[in-house]
Amino acid sequence: MNKKMSSSNNAAKMSSPSGQRTWHGIGARTALAALLGVGLAAQAARGETVLFSDNFTVSANSINVNFENNAGRQNGGALGVINYTKAGPDYVSQVGNPICPGSLLLVESSTDGRGYVSPDHNFIENPGLGSASFIRFNAYPVIPGGAQGPEDWVGITLGTCFTNRNTVVDRSDGFGILFQGNGGFYAFDGWNQIGRGTYTTVTTGYHAIDIRVAGLGDGNPWDGANGTVIAVFADGKNAPLFCYRKPGVGYTNNWMTLMGAGSTPGNVCHAIDNLQVGLAAAMASTNLALKVDFQNTTTTGAPETQVGFFDFNESDVGSATYPTRAGEVKVTLSGMDTILQGFYNRGGVGNGGNLTFAGIYNDFAFKNGASPQSLTLTLSGQGIAARERYKLTFYSYDQEITTGTHSVLFSGGSGTTGSAGPLVYTGGQTPTSNSAYSVTGVFKADAMGTLTLSMVDTFSGNDTGIRLNAFEITAEPLTPRGTRISFY
């Protein structure tokens, strides 16, 4: 972007920014889609219902983002052609621009404003119990060559009402997430920041973004009942980079907006490609990856849920369901203490070394008593395949010094086989790494597709009790990868 976009000549607006490297986007984009599994053919093979699709491939540069949308670029979606409503000056959103052919170009102009593009459809189609809605696209947060800065970004809002379309990512009435050119991300619920972290270490090129949205209770994330859970994935990874459960009733609308923003003088360019909106997906059970952080929610100043983990707290009354790429997983924790509803936050675990998981070590679910205690964790649902093997990592720690030294053994029960541990921790001895007080084992689900996991502690100190700070689960298949399928 060595030349500034002219605001007086439409041709200049459409072909600018000049001085950029030319992206031969169609071939590169196709190869990337094949590599990351985001092409239409690949998704159809998984048995998905694609509602809307746009590959943004057109025959010429246009500031009309609906240009040729009935000429093949939106083929493949059950809803057919859907127009967009845009905001900002005409030239800040384009299709067919030479710097990103075959993509939607979004521009932030320091003098003229920012580009917003919103599909003219309220995507509240019900995925059904055990399934999820998905929003997928390839995002190029900052196209190099001009006035861009590393924190400039491309983003999306979803779950918004009609009047909040084309609103900046942290000012809507729905969920928003932005992806920065430096590999960082920020997430928002309305005006509130709810998470931040890193989605990639590769700071150039397109990144495949996959957002899964599921409804709690009845499976519908858009009916304003029971609540909504959101999982965000990047670059084909099975583990989500961000997880969120919308408190209260959830969402009642799903108008969406794409946007790009830059904070530096001049014009900053961003690209969106291969936008898809749909329902469910049939994926191998070997794609399972889930992380859950057990936390108290009433302690003021308590750390937020660990980034990349779903939260489980006293409001769940012992059970919560989460979306994964392999299908939903219901997590049930039984045997918790009646005091404080079985959750406690010591707060303020210091970094005794290379520690980034302070959020999970600060708080826990517990059961106290004058003799060894136990908790039972049960995992079930479409994401858990019958007789499949799974690798589980458990975290157990309490920084209260008087709790002494604990030894926690994890074992399978009720048809689940496998064991892990013992995991030994000493109260008050600060963890020096993320895995300081963790243990990993392999467990095999029973014939009904359920993992039943028992944890029992022994101790030497003034008190006893079991603590469960968090757990992670991934598939550890015996069968060839991808041969066992679950519907999601």
C-alpha cells in the first residue's frame, strides 16, 4: 500500500492499493482448502449440511460485493444465493481485487473508515440435539505491503440482532472474535472482553477459522433457552483455541458481520475467503479434543477460565455438555462436597517457573473428610465412541499448606478400563510448570460409549480431601485413524 487509495476515482479505489505483491489467489486458495479440509467437496464428504457458501471468485474487480454472486460463486449452499449489506465507503469492501483475487477484500482507511459486510440472512436454523451450527472461513488478518501493524485484525460477530449488523467486534449484542496479524486473538460477549490468547505462530497467509455453536439442553443455540456454547478452532487443529458458554438463555438471533480493522495511518487490507455456514458434521471420533477447567464463580478477583478450556462450576449442578469436533460430550462430576457446592478458589497461585496454567491451579472441585475421599467423573455423548481408547490428563492441586502431601489415583470403573497415577502434590508448593501436578493415562470406553473415571486420595497431613482442578481428553485410537465415525 505505497499509494493511498483515491477517494475521487472509482477505478483507482477498486484497483488500489497499488505497490502490493500480487496474489495468484485461486490456485493457492484451492491448495490451502485441500490441505486444511475446508473445501466444499471435502465438507460434503463428511455429511454436513452446508446452508450458505461463498468462494468470492469473480471475473473482475468490483466494489459491489454482490457482483456475480448468482454466477456460481455461491453454489453449494442449501439456501442458495444470499446478498450482503455493507457499511463504510464503497471501496473499503471489494471482490476480485488483484491483491487477493478470489477473496473478499476488507479495508481500514485512516481517513474514510472501515469495511463491514453482513449476509442478508438470520442464520437461526436449528442443528438439533447433539449437533452444532458452524461458521467457517479462511482469514488473512493483514495483507503485507502497506501501512499495516502487527495488531491489526480481521474479525466476525455472530448471534446479533438485525439492528446490530455491521457493528465493530466489541460493540455488538452478540459474540465477537478478532484475529490479529501477530497471531493473537481477542473474544467479546457484547462489549465485554471474555478471552484473549494466541491462535497461530504463523503471521502470514490465510488461516482456516472454524466456529462451532451448540445449544444446551434442547440442542438449539438460537431459541433463547438453556444457553449456548461456542468453540473456536484454527488451522485444522482438533483442540479449540477458545471456548465460551453464554450465560443465561443464550442467543435469539444470528445475524453475522465480517470486518477488518487497522490502527495505523494509511490503508490496511484484510481478506476473507471460502465462507461457509451450516449444520453439524460427521467426523471421526479420533478428532476428539476437550479441556475442562473446574472453577468457583463467586470469588471476586478470581482468575478467569484458563484459555482453551471450557468452564465447569457450581451453576452446572454436577453436569455440563460441550461441543467438540467429534460430537458433544456430557461431563458429569459426582461426589462433590456439600460445603460451598463443592467448589473453591484459593486464588493467586504464583508462577514458580514456566507456568501458564495458573488459572486451572487456582481453583477446583473438592470433597473433604477425615478419611480418604473420592470423586467420580463420567464422560458420555456422541463424542465418546464405544470401546475406543482415550488419553486423559488430570490436574489435582491445592495450595493450602495445612493439606499436607496428597497422592491421587485415577482408575476406570463400570466397564471403563485403564488407570493413571498416582499424582502426588504437596499443599503450598507452587507448581513450576503446567504439568507439575498432573498425570496422564489411557482409558478405554465401555460398550455404551461412556468413560467412568474414579479418583481416590490418600494423605499425610492435617486433613484429607480430593481436588480436581481440570482435565483434558484426546482420542488414542486402536483402530486406523478416521475409520470410526460419529455424527456432529
